[in-house]
Amino acid sequence: MSLSRNLVAGGLVAGAVGGTLAALRHPTFGAAPEGARLDRMRRSPQWDGGAFRNPLPMRSSGSPGAIWEWFFGGDGLRTPDAPIPTVARTRADFEAPQRLRLTWLGHGTTLVEIAGRRLLIDPVFSRNASPGPLFGVARFFEPPLRLAEVPDLDAVVLTHDHYDHLDHATVRRLADRVPRWVCPLGVGAHLERWGVPADRITECDWWDEAEVAGIRLVCTPARHFSGRFLDDRNRTLWSGWAVLADEARLYATGDGGFGPHFSEVGERLGPFDATLAEVGAYNATWADVHMGPEQAVRAVEEARGGLLVPVHWGTFNLAFHGWTEPAERVVVAAEAAGVPVCVPRPGESIEPTAPPAVERWWPELPWKSADESPVVSSGLDGAVAQAGLSEAA
């Protein structure tokens, strides 16, 4: 090889190595827990051999076929071909104190008004739910409430550190505006790196409690995983949340597969006025990390969750199913089970004591039923969704 080719090759290798190291240091990936934070994580009952683990075994497929289908396959209706109707909001819409009002802003992002306080769950206001635009996962619509119009908050509440729930740019914009940040163990390391003062961060293990302006927040178990890069899988905890006040009670399932934790939440903390239940981004091959619509209905039943408000759908293309399918299936399953359900438009505010009837605001497109495309979490000892599904062999 000539000297010039050697120099070019050496330059390419050095550039690749340098680029990799630079990527590892990029703020969007967050920070690794260390010191006292890591010591506390290691004392958690959920910590096992260098990472957090789920009580039930996890079954999930990351096969080359699944990866190929992610990029090039799946349902041809995975993204909308026309603008999604949204309800534009401003700060002025949230001035009056509320007993309990929920405003779904897309995916997991929900503004919760409870007992005169305001909490924002899993705020993601960026265009992409990914490390950057080169990785895709662009949102279907602009946030119906601009970040600059978010009203004064008492706290931000986080369920885990995946990009579609924890957004670097959003955190940096809110860092000096929000007095409290409540999150599962380890997630605070990301927040500190992004400018949130350490004394504003409260990290919780499962069943830990935090009080924010008179509101009781209980960190509840979830069956999921975490990570923002190749080397940090399950190095921070994941959770749901119970939001409890004297006059109202809310449950947010967080992301995850179905499991016995829902009945335990119901026994310990229920009943609830409403549940923010994840219903989208499901597939049979990863039913242990996203439970799908039918199991979401059952989760609400077991948690004594009151009104089912579906979240984690209709905003990002994160699975193979059509983008409207989660709404279709959750309505069918909820009506069959006698579970009250409300499907708000992005930006629409609802009061669980007087929810509007289900009104189709999404287009009527082909979709696969639970019989055609079952989603059943594993390891449930014969417990299956009430829709009559049986666990696949």
C-alpha cells in the first residue's frame, strides 16, 4: 500500500475512533450514575449483577429479521398521510385550579392538573424521539402546547430514560423553570448533566414515595427496560407512578409488559379516578416490554384504574402496526370488558369525572384485531388477556 493510502487509511481509522469517542461524550446520551447515586442503586432489591432486572423473565426479539422489518417492513399504514387534528393550547388555558384534569400532548407527554397543582409526565417536545434526526422517529404532529407556553409546574415526573420519554433538549429548556424533578433510580444522573440542579431531583425505587406541593407520588413497578446507548442497558430503573391527592387519584402505568404488579398497585393504592395506560408500540415478539391494547384494559381492571386514557400511541412510528390500530383495539377491548375509556385528541383536556364519549377523530383505516395479531406477555402462569387470547407457544 502506498504512503498516501496508508495516510488516508490511518486518517479514516483515527476519524472513526475519534468520532466514536466524541459520540460517547455527547450530552444527549446522558451520564452514567456514580458515587453515592450508584451506591444507592446497588442497594435496591431490583439491582442484580450490575444492572436492574425485572422480577419476571423477559422475552424480546432483536433478530436481524425484526430489525429489517423495523426499517423496511411492517404495516403500510404506520404513519399518517394527512395532518392529525390537534387542539392548540396556550398557558392561559391552564390558569384555573383543577381537581383533576388531563391534557394528552402526544405519546407519553401528559399535563396533569390535580388538587390545584400541575405535573408534567415524560415531556418530549423535540421533533425526534431519538438521538438525532439521522435516526428517524420523527413525530406526526407539532406539540399542541409549545414548550414556551407550558404553564408553571410543580414537578416533572419521569418513568424511564428512553428517548421517547426523556428528551435532552426538553430537559435543558425546563431545567431552571421546574422546582422538582421526580424519577426512578439513576435517571437523575442524566438530569444533572443536562443542567437540573441536584437539590431539585428526587430519585425513587419501586414503592418509594415523594411529596410535591401536597401531592403524594408513589413509584410503582413496571416490566420494561432502560438505556440510551449501547453500553448502559438497564443501568437506570423504570417505573409507573401513582399520583395521589385527597380529592383525586391518578395512575400512570409507564411503559411495560403485563404482569402481577398491576393487581398489587390496585390493592395497595387503588381505586383511581383515571389511568394513563400505554397502548401502542406493541408486537408479539416484544410483548414483555409493551403490553398492547387488550392487556392495557386488563391492567386498568386489575389496578382498579377508573377511566382508561390511552397514551403511548399516535405520535411516533415505533412498531409495525398501523398508527390508528391501538385506538381501534383499545376501544373494542374496553367496551367488551365494561371499562370506561376516553380517547382525547392531542391537546384535548378531559376531566375524568365527566369524560366525553369516544368520538372518532382518527381516520378509519384497515387494522388487525386481537385475534389476527395477538399480543400476550409471557411468564404469567396461564393468566391471559380477558379478550380470550391464549399465550403463544
